[in-house]
Amino acid sequence: MLGNRWLVFGVALVVWAGIFYAMDKSIMETQGLPVGADLMPL
Amino acid sequence: MKTSYLIALIVVFVALLAPEFALAAGDEVSTVLEGAPKPSRLDYPLIAGISARTVAWSMAQMHLFLAAFVLAVPLFAIATEFMSVATGDDRFDNMAREFMKITMAAYSLTALVGGGLLLSLLVFYPHLMGYLIKVFRGQMLIYALLFGLESITLYVYFYSWDALRRGNRKWFHMSIGLLLNTVGLTLMFVANAWASFMMSPAGVDAAGAITGTVWEATRNPLWNPLNLHRFLDNIAYGGAIVGGYAAYMFLAEKDPVKKAHYDWMGYTSNFIAILGFLPLPFAGYWLMAEIYAYSQQMGITAMGGILAWLFIIQAVLIGTIMLAANYYLWSGLMRTDRGAQYAKYVKYIAVVLVGGFLVWVTPHTLILTANEIQTLGGTSHKILGPLGIMPAKNTAVNLMLVMTFLSFQMFYRSSRVPTVSWAKSGNMVVIALYVVGIVNIVGAGMYGYITPTVYKVGASVPQVLSTLMIIIGSVIIDVFMLRGAKAEKVHWGRMSERSQYALFVLPVAFTWLMGLMGYIRSSLRTKWHVYTIMKDNSPENYIPSLGDAGNTITAITLGFMAIMVFVFWLSRLGATKQESRS
């Protein structure tokens, strides 16, 4: 058992979010597009 | 047995070398710097008022439909055969053989239509064919030889099935299958080289004079994107067609044992079709990106001009494919006793699928009258207009793919009860993966609205990878979580007849879609036989109107479906035996 399943859910959310953020950031930067740059207004 | 090993080794050796021989055939630089021919209008034969373009188009498209099918089926037949060896389950072997049986019936028709295509091209477009033969030289002869080898290996593979069914002989049989597939794929890659050379010529100068090797002409900028797209598409298409066959047999059979067999075959075929289909949008995206990279004008002709409307029709057809495939999977939940507990989630998946479908078919600008434009305040609707741009489309298609995978995962889980102690926690990790992945897909889509175009395009990559990550992550977790799971009985054959019509929808929609997309790809050359190198001066050197193209493609699709029904009927007839005299 890994304890309370809702606790697992919360931890998993945080971990997955971290993984996805790292993935997004590396993909955008590989394309020469810095994340968080001063974006142009529409 | 030692002889068998030796022959198997030779077969594998030849299989590995065949592409080398074919693709680099005649690999010496031509010393004659003669430009591409410049035929005048009078050089195109006019025969009894026949539309040369329509004849060549119909033959090419029909040949492509049949070839895609007969090349794809051996790919998953050998995979299914391998499953029978790996699991020791003869059902896989029987199904693989049945896959091949349908291919056999279609193979001679493929060759027949291929011959018709060659004849129509030589009769109506002799200068173009002469030029292509000069560019590709010996490769064309090797193509003919490979076609012979394909025929031999196909017949040997099918007819030796029962003779080489057990023990080491099975590996020998699979080696023949490997050779068959290698030759088949090489044939496709070679033909793709000719088609992609006409779009993005290489190994020639601006006047069309041959300056490079056959390999340079073969490895033109669009060759590999086209190879990947057609490879995946063939698998999806082949799966859809054998799914149609299984549905036909399911509806025709009365014997419950046979019905169960064809239900299982239909399920497997649908799985193969989805497997090939899931990565297809990404391959299409790559192809289109390479088209833009090669020629922006060509890209804009595809996506920004009159042809752009076909992408709306494409969305309708792909939406139809997804709805049909998902409906079939949902219907499959009734095969297991635990399936009902998943049924309550179907409505939510349906909402996302229909919502995604509607976003995908929403055009950015509308064809309107002057009064309508005045009333609307422009050609773009204030609320719906923003749904017409790519970030919205990308978000919609990725969510639809995720939901399609979820439908499959639900059916897969409905027949397995996990026994590991961490099953509940594992489920939570999977749910969290879905939640974060979906938020990321939607977030990247919204990001596209507040950033310049370059970010918009760039943000589509994380969307694609999020979809793949959800799929791969879920599969990995499920593999561990369902290890040693208690298997529930799957009642194959306990399926509504209505669900089988969803399996019929798939090949029809796929065929139509391939016809439409082929029309776009070919039209991108506009007035050129070979883009910017050899001009088309025939009376039909213009892009046909959408209406005319739609009619032609629909007629070809109907013709192909008629051929398929004939092939299915033929396969059934072959299995029918009259009672003996006594």
C-alpha cells in the first residue's frame, strides 16, 4: 500500500506537473523560444 | 533443419540488402546535361475526347488504395504470426492467415490497376514518363524486379502457411514474411521517391538537367516525410479494411463460434487501425512543415488558398473516423461482465469528442454574401472565428486522440482485475497523468493565442508530446499494475450488429479521406509536372474545382468499395464447401 490514495493523487499531480513543465520548457527553448519571455500583445 | 537455418539466413540477408540495391540503382552521375522536356500542347495525345487527367488520376488513386492495403496487411500479419509463436495461441496464427487470404484476393487486382496506370501514363504523358525514366534510370527496372520478387514471396508466404506451421519451420516461414515485407516497403519507398521528386525535385539543376545521382533524386526533401506518412497510413488503412471484412463476416455468419472469431478479428483490426491512426496527425504535421520549409508558396497553396477548404472536409472525415472507432470500443464494453461499470464514463468522452469535432470543423473565415459580411461585421465570426486557427485545432485533435486512447484503455481494463496491492494508488497516478496532460494540452493551446506565430507553432510540439506521454505513461503503469491480474472472461461475439456498421464506416471514411488528401498533395504542383522544372502544358494543367474533384474522388471511392465487397465475397466463397455426395 502506498498510503492514502488522495495523498498519492496530490503528490502525483505535483510530480507530473513538474515533469510536463520541464518538458515544455526544454522543447520551447530547443526551438529558440524562451518560456516567460516578454510576449507581444495581441 | 540446418538447411532451413541456412535458407532463413540468406532470406534475412537479402531482405536487409534489397533496399540498398533498389534505392541507389544506377548510382552514377549523368554526364549529359540536357534539360527537362518542354512539351507543347500538341504533344499531349487527345484520344476520343477522353480526359487524360481523370483517367491517370483514377488509375493512380485506385492503384494506391489497393497497394496500400496489400502492402500493409503482410506487416501486421507477420506481427500477428509472431504473437502466435510468443503466446502459443493458434488463434493468432489462424487470424494472420485469414488476413493474408484477403490480401491474396486483392493482389492481382492491384497489379492489374498498376498496369493500367502505367499504360495511361505512357499513352497520355509520354514526355513526363520519358524524363522520369532518365532521372531514375536503373531504379525503374529494379522496381519491376522487386515487383516480381514481391509476387513470389507473397505466394510462397501464403501457400506455405500450413506446411511451415510448427517448430523451427515456423521461423523459416516468418523469415519469408520478413522478406515479403522488406520488398513491399522498398517498393513503396521507391514509388514515393518518384511522387515526391515531382513535388520537390533534387539531383537536377533549375532547367531539369540531371546533375546528381539516382540516390540524390530519391532522397529529395519530401521523400522521408511522405514515407513515414504513407507507412502509418497504410497500417491504419489496412486495419480498417480487414475490420470491414470481419464485420461483413460477423453479420453473415450464423454459427456462434465463427461469430466469436470474427468479433475478435474485428476488435484486433480496429486496434491496428487506431494504432496506425494515433501518430498519423503528427506525421502529417511533419509532412506539411517540410512542404512549407521547401516552398512557402506550396505551403500557402495547400493551407491558405482554395485547397484549405478541403482541410475542413478532412476534419469532418477524421472526426467521423474517431467517432466510429470510439463507438465500436464503447460497444465492446458489453463483451465483459465488468464492462458496464465503465459505461458511465462514455458520455463524458463523447462530449469531448463531439466538442473537439465541432472545433475542428469551424472555419476561420466564411464564404458569405455582401449582406452577411455587413451583418457579421467581417468575414470572421466574433466568437467562433478564434476557433478557426491552429492552436484551437491542435488542442481539439490532441484531446480527441487522448479520449480515443482512454476508450481503448477502458475496454482493456474491463477484462482484467488488478491484484497488486498498490492498484488504487496506481489508478490515482494514471488519473493525475491524464489531468496534468490535458491541462498542458489546453494550456499550450491558450498560450498560442497570446504569443506571436512562431510561439504558436512552437507550442504545438509540447501538445503532441503531452498526448504521447499520456499514452506511453499509461501503458507503462498498466503493464506493471495488471501483471498477474485476474482475467475476466471476454464473451467474444456478444456484440450488437449495429456496432459492426461502425467498422464499415472506417474503411469508407479512410478511403475518401485518402482520395481527398491525394488530390491536395498532387494539386500543390499547380501547373507543373515536376515542380518548377517541367511545365504541364496539357489542356488540363489547372487545379480542378472542389466540386469536380469531389465528384471524381467519390466515384473512385465507390469503385474501390465495390472492389472490396467483391474481394470479401470472394474470400467467403473460397471458404464455402458443398456437402459431399454420401
